[in-house]
Amino acid sequence: MLPPPVCITLAHLPQEIGGLFTRAFGPDGAGSGRPDGRQWIAELDALASRLMICSGNKAHLFFNGLSSCPWCLIESSGVLLFVDYTIVDTSTGFSIEPVWSRILGVPSPGAGNAPSLLTYLSVAKEFGQAARAAEARVRGLQHAWLCEASGEEFNAKRDELRALTEEYRKLPE
Ligand SMILES: [Zn+2]
């Protein structure tokens, strides 16, 4: 059975914890004896001393054996996991994390498909000068379409909001 696409897996935990999970819930667990409470406490205490705080979001704590924060990856998909631990401006009730999560949840419209008008023009070649002028105009319109409907404006706005969110997070409380 495969885990859901965006979630914490045993790969995000120390091997010892993964081993306890496998022994407790794997097919061999029932036969050979599951780990007891003391073993869990020992390994969870060991993990607690190996947690690090995410540089992007101080509500994120993760195993220091990982190269990057797994919670950031999950929340970048638009799922907000740490809503209760976000910083809220008590005078306005504003909290950046739910807002940023909703921003990330807005899908990009992507690039629009330019309508192809050149095929219609090819039948009009016999009209010489007028056809060439019309073709030049169509090429200009297609160029304008590609510039204005590329989806890059969306990405640029999202990058701008990401930078502002990071700036907001670094403000003193
Ligand atoms: Zn993080």
C-alpha cells in the first residue's frame, strides 16, 4: 500500500522510529510482539532532542536528519497544517499563514492558446498587398497574445506575494 501523495512518511523520521512503526503495525508485529510503551518513549524522546525549527516557518519542527523541511513541501501544495500555531496580530486578527496557504491554492491559469488565424489568411494570398498587410497584423496580434496570455504575469505576482509573505514572517512579534 502506498502512502497518500503529500504526507509525512517513515522516510521523514529516524530509522529507529520507522522500525518501531513497522514492528507495531507491520504483518510480523502480531506474531513477534509489538514494541512496548517504554521503547516508544525512549525513541520519541530521542527524536524530540533531534528536532530543528524550519527557517521558513517557526511553527515547523522536523527531524534534523532531513535536508529540508517536509512541512513546507506539504503546505506548498495548499494544505495548511499549522493554523493553530500561526502568528496572529491580536489587534486586527490578521494571520499571514492561512492567507498565504490560500494564495498557494490558487491554480495558475497557465498560458492561453493563441487562436490560429494564419490558416484563414493563406486562402487570401491572391489579394497580394492586402493579404501581406493582414498577415503582418495577425502575426502582431499573435505576438501580443503570447505576451499577455502567457501565465508569466500570474507567476510573477505569486513570486511577489511569496517575497512579501516571507518579509511579513520576519517581522518582530
Ligand atoms: Zn517548513
